[in-house]
Amino acid sequence: GENVEQHPSTLSVQEGDSAVIKCTYSDSASNYFPWYKQELGKRPQLIIDIRSNVGEKKDQRIAVTLNKTAKHFSLHITETQPEDSAVYFCAASANYQLIWGAGTKLIIKP
Amino acid sequence: EAGVVQSPRYKIIEKKQPVAFWCNPISGHNTLYWYLQNLGQGPELLIRYENEEAVDDSQLPKDRFSAERLKGVDSTLKIQPAELGDSAVYLCASSFGTSGPTDTGELFFGEGSRLTVL
């Protein structure tokens, strides 16, 4: 079955700097890769997603890149702000199943 | 439009007691999920419904957990009897169905039900 690995588990960056979170997946049939943000004590919410027919997608300060050959995808956040502090989860979907990474705690230092 | 509604938000029970959680998905969403989330970890799927049919319950501990989705709308998740290790947040999510060939599309989560078993 699918396995999703996410790194790093914790990421601390200075406010204004960029943050990059990486995920790898094992099932070549996976074709949908969402990223969810979960603030402390709140529900996970989708921030960006990408499908396997696209290599990169941007939405303001966030972007996701996908390398199907290497089976990895990454979340990029530029010009980080205090409100970006949260846990970020990647996931991979194949055959209507969604497999989640373990999460990355992003800390924005003032 | 209301989002996914769950209740109760918090529940404290003693071990061996029963507990039930309720979820009302977004109107029109055919797919409903129950996830378990432990502190500092990602959501783990317990069961997925397509309308009223449980299409993936392979990770549901059926000796103590049960779920139902009557009329393909609201759903309940029950634990009987609860064990100490069941302490976690139980998340309900819904989606319109699939928006791609075989993918799940965006999941909309409820606020979760935090269970503490003493």
C-alpha cells in the first residue's frame, strides 16, 4: 500500500524567510497531492493541492512542486509570517484513499 | 453555509464506558470520513462512507468500534467499551465525492471530538 514520508518533523524559520517541507510517496498510482494546515486545537484545512498532470502550482505565498519520477512533492512558503505557524500535513491519494504524512510543525521566529 | 458539525466537542469518560460521536456533513457531500488523530500525529482513517455504504472500514477496530450513516447523511461513531488508549481527537470529514479520476478531492473537516478516557 501507499506510504507517505514527511520531513522535517519540526521546522523553525525567521519571519520573512522561506520554508520548505518535503514529502515522498511510494505508490506510483497516486495522482492527487493535497497539503493541509492545522493550527493548534483547530481542524485541518486544505491550503493547496496538485494533481499528477501538473508539475507546479502557486497561490500567493505558497507553492507546491511535484516530481513524479522521483515520487516526491514539496510545499514552499515564501515571506513567512507569524500566522503561518501551524502543523502542515502532506497527503497522497490513489484509488480514492488518502494517505497522510506525519506532519511538520512550522515555527516562525519573530 | 454551515461546515461539518460534530458533537460533542469534548467528552471525558471512565474506561469500559460507552461513548458516541455525531457528525453532520456539508449538505450534498456524498463521502464521509471518520479519522482518529493522536497528539502530534496525522489523521488516521477509521472508516469511509459513500452515501450510506461503508466502502473502507479496514482500519476500524470492529471489536469495540462501530459506525453508521443512516440515510446517507448524518453519521455516528460509537466505542464500547472505551479503553485508555482510545483517548484522542475523533475527526469527521466530508467531501463532494471525487473531483479527479480516482482521487478524494478536498476534504472538509469538523472541529473534532476530543475524547479523554480515565
